[in-house]
Amino acid sequence: MVVGDVTTGTEVLVIGAGPGGYVAAIRAAQEGLDTTLVEKDAYGGACLNRGCIPSKALITGSGLAHEAGNAEFMGVHADPAVDMGKMIEWKDGVVDRLTGGVEKLCKANGVNLVEGVASFVGENTVRVAHGGDGQGSETLEFEHAVIATGSRPIQVPGFDFAEDHVWSSADALDADTVPDRLGVVGGGYIGMELATTYAKLGAEVTVVEMLDDILDPYEDDVKRVVRKRAEELGVEFNFGEGASEWTEAPDGGYLLRTETEDGEESTYGVDKILVAVGRQPVTDGLDLENAGIETDDRGFVETDDRTRTAVEHVHAVGDVAGDPMLAHAASNEGIVAAEVIAGEPAALDRQAVPAAVFTDPEIGTVGMTEAEAAEAGFEPAVGEMPFNASGRAMTTGHTEGFVRIVADEETGFVLGGQIVGPEASELIAEVALAVEMGATLEDVAATVHTHPTLAEAVMEAAENARGQAIHTLNR
């Protein structure tokens, strides 16, 4: 023990106050367990501070400006000007309210809050180093622990986030000016969300991607809709190219150099370079080996379907435990971890975890695709409803994309869905509910939907899968 240390005990120790950690802590406290939550930075984790919430705030702001300036076809004429500093101030206000709310919720539920950096010194002990001179450290002994330390952006060699002109996704969310030319390294969901956001704010955006298309996990017809819209916004794509280096340009700005697998080089003039090639788990500094916990070759902590690590009384949730690296999945895992610790028969069910990409238009997916259903041995029944046949979509001026629903031909059970189009992130919840509760196509089709709404497209897709669509031709 370090001289001056104070040793205290807790039944449940949660390390990290992101959407997995604070939810785990609150639920554990609700279960009547003495719970301590350690956070080194800010409550809410990457989601509230550097990810989901700030990015959606900027997406909304940029989208509003773009919509207002491009609504002549509705008879609306406007020339909106964006005050980027004011938009960032508004975004920060949203973040502050939410992170403050998390702290209040934790306290209201009786969670003990400790600020500092935790590291394991044994299977049942951590040391928490408090920040600042003279604030010392303390030792916490625990019966159960939940590791919820999240993830951080991956850096590309030669592109140091410490350079002012090299942005991480967090930097792109804090910029108070819009660069004239933005180079985006990576065409995944973070790169695409920010590429379309900055294109709407007036930047000339160039995306370089090693693969041959954007949004690798999604079906071709889904990402085709997003890519087409991005190109309409002026985004330029360069596939099969990896970022190799940057240099200062003779006439100002920077040169982003790329290279193909065959060694062919290209150069793009930019003012800022956003590196968005994925995220990696934050486990450094935890001294996991002292608790007997190993990580896989990518640095993630392996867990079972009850969120337990190889050391049964230590759990891991959220990004640090690997895919799916989604805030709502992390929260679900946090609840499972707390309930397992409390002795309840909780376990993870990945089948009905939806995912959303907030591009223009949005993508929402859940469960199986048609190909995945076939591979799993089902005879897929598939129905679609294009938004260009939706009355509500027409009244919004956004008719790109479609709703697709996948079911089992024999039983009618809904297995999954893919939506690309307006409000896809909201609409996918209806399909997720159908998958979760074991609803059939008939259940969805027979549910009377409000008219005129975008949600009618889900009902129509279910009817289409049954060969009984009214507003579209049956497959």
C-alpha cells in the first residue's frame, strides 16, 4: 500500500461511466448492491461527450441549414448562413445537460462516484489515482467488477492527432470553423456521417477508402443509396487507396498522399484531414494481468453471454468487450452484467440489437439479411416498400431508399430488416420489436398504422412479403 492511501470496500465496482458503465452502476444499485463508479474523465463516456450525441447535434444543424437552402422545389427560398461557433456552443450545451443528468441519476440511485484512473492490483483490488497534485490515490476492494472503459479512435501511422490539421472524429465535432477542403480517411460509418455533415456545411469533401466501397458491413443496394446521395452533395470518393502521408502544400494547405496495393500514388489538396478508420478498446493502464484477464489479438476483453470474463466475478461491457460497438448495446450489456451479479438469470440476446448510421439518408438494420437467413437454413420471405411510393415521404421531399423486411417463409416469423431512407434510425425500432417478440409478417401487416406516416412503409413491406401489397407491385 502506498503511504497515505485509503482503503475502502464495495460490492460492485464499475470502471468507466459511459453508456455501459453508468447503466450497469445504476442497475446494480437498484438491485440493492453497494456500488462504486470510477470515472477518469467525463460522465457519459464517448457517446455523450465525443460521439453519438455531439455528432447527431451537428448532423441536425447541418441538415437544417442544407434543407433550408435547398427547398426551392417546395417554394421556399432561403440563403441560410451557418455560425459554426454558435452551433458548437449549442452542441456543447446539449452535451453538458446530458452528462450532468447522468451524474445526478447515479447519485439519486445511490451510486458512489469516484473520480480518478483505476488499475487492477489483484483479482479483487484496484487502485484509483486521483488527478492533480497532492490528491493522492485510494485502494478499492470489490466483490464484483465491471470493466466499461470504452474505445478510442485508431490512429494511422504518420497522421498524428496532435497535429492541428489532422482530426480525430472528436476534433471534427469541436471545430468552430468549416475547412474549405476536408480529406476523410475511411469510408465507414463515422467517416460517412462526418463527410456528409461537412459537405452540407460547405466543405469540399474527398473520401479515400482502402476497400472498393463505403460502409463495408451493409448490403450493396443499401450503401448505393447513401453513396449516390453523398455524391449529389459533392463528396468525391477514391476507393482502393490508403493514406500514406501528408505534406505541406507550396501554396498553403496540405497534400494528402494515398497509395493503392499496386503502388499507384495519388495526391489531394486539403486543409484538414479527418482520420476515421475505426476504434480500438481502451485497456492500457488497467493492468488487467494483475486480475488474471487477457485480451485478444485486437485488444478486446473476451466475455461470455453473461458478460463474464475469464475471471468470473469480473465482467466487461461495451466497446471494450468488442462488437457490436454500439451505445445501446453497451447499455444492454451493462444491465445484463448488473443483473447477473445480483443473481438473476440474465443473458445477452444479440438477435434483436438494431444498428443505425446517421448518414443522408439514414440506415437502420436489425437481425438477419436475406443472405444470412438463407445461410442459417431458412427459406427467406422478403418484402420491400420503396419510399418513392410513400405519400408521407413525398411530402417531406425525401423519397430515396426503401424498407426491407425478412421473414421465415414457413412460419412467417420476422427475422430482420434493412431500412435506408428518411428516419430509418427511428423506423428500425418497429422491426426490432417484431424480431424481439417473435412477431410474424401477419402481425406487422395487420397492425393498423397511422396515415400518412413513414412507418406505413414497414407495414407495406410486410404485406409485400406475403404477396398482398396494396400500394406496390408484389414480388
